[in-house]
Amino acid sequence: MRLYVNIDHIATVRQARRTDEPDPVRAAVLVELAGADGITVHLREDRRHIQDRDVELLMRTARTPVNLEVAASSQVLDQACAWRPFQVTLVPERREEVTTEGGLALHEAARREATRAAIARLRDVGIRTSLFIDPDEDAIRTSLDLGADAVELHTGEYANATGQEKAEQLARISASADTAAKLGLAVHAGHGLTYENVVPIAAIDALEELNIGHSIVSRAVFTGLEAAVREMGELLRRARAR
Ligand code: PXP
């Protein structure tokens, strides 16, 4: 099981002040040193967190594969073809959403054809393609037909569910992962995974890659806060000791 860490929310904190810290590219170095198998970033059309500069630098400095999430119809796709990350994950994107809300609507002809065209363009320049889809059989079969190398199963509904519904969502993801793997697709999963809910997902044999962001960045704030406050306190004490 590969862990790809999504570092978008390091950039979210930076963009709150439009300053140069915390730098997601520096974060990527630490993420790699900690053992992550890859770095995931979502370059949104509205540039709300990750910026072009981040992807450019990441492409030159990352030691692990970069998984770039983009919307199929955007001009970001042109940039992706030029940057040539190891993998592009095509995702739906709506400006009003707080975060990606669901998988690609591949049942809609226009979306399906835009996705087909995007996959062909990416494949032409040697980029591995993954489609972010809901865990259902039609979407999986369509992904195969479109020529994707991998599917990333949306775990958001599982993450939000409780009780019996959570068990049902887990079974749905597990069955979808088996179906996709049997069809020869690489199977990834992600969205809303946390330290509390990841274990049953990670136990699904057919899954080979998880993309996790918000929960890891959130945990890092708490595991790092004490040291950060101590460091600032030490600076203040030293200033007066002179
Ligand atoms: N996978 C995809 C396709 C996503 O869009 C996101 C969020 O950007 C993630 C995984 C990571 O989700 P989370 O931040 O909730 O871990």
C-alpha cells in the first residue's frame, strides 16, 4: 500500500496571508523524509491553495512521484502536459465547493468525452492517468473504456457515514476495488480519510494507493505546536537575557 500525501492545506495556510510560509515545497521534503511514497497536489482553477510556482518547484525537487490533480477541461491540463508529473488524477471541480465533492460524472456524455480527450493527451506525453470516481461499477467500466491506467475511489461518503451506513459504504468500496482490480485497473482511494477511519480501508487488498491530506496536515499542527511555541518562547527569553 502506497501513501501519497496531499499537501494542499499547507498552501491553504500560506494563502490565508499571501506570504511565503508555510511553503508546501519545503513540506514535501519533510513528507518524503518521513516515508511517504508520493506527493499529491491539486492545482485548482481558482488557485485557492497550490500555485503554479509550487508545482514547478515540486517537479524539480521531489524525489518521489508527483500526483497532480486537475480538472479535465481546464487550461491547467495544458500545464500538466508541459510539467509531466508522474501521474495526473482527473477530478471534478466546482468553484463554490469547499473541497472536491464527488467523483467524475462519467455518465454525462460531455464529461465523458472531455475525460477521454484529456486521457489521450496525457497518455501521448507519457503521463500515467487516474480518474477520481465514486465507487460504482458503471464508473469503473467507463474508466476502463476511456483508457485510464487507474481509478481513485472516492471515500468521502464512507468518511461521512455512521453506524450501519458506514459498514455499507465500506463494503461498497471493497467490492468496487475488487471489480476494478479484476478489470486490470490500478486502484487508489482517498478523500476524508483520517487516523480514525483509515484502518478498514487500508485493509482492502485490492487498493494499492491512498491519497490523504487534510487529516495529516491537521495532525501535524498539533504534533508540532508545542515545539513551535517553545521555540518562540526561547527566542523571547534570549532577547531579554542580552
Ligand atoms: N483525493 C482527491 C482526488 C482529492 O481531491 C483530495 C482532496 O483534495 C484527496 C484525495 C485528499 O482528501 P483529504 O484532504 O480529505 O485527505
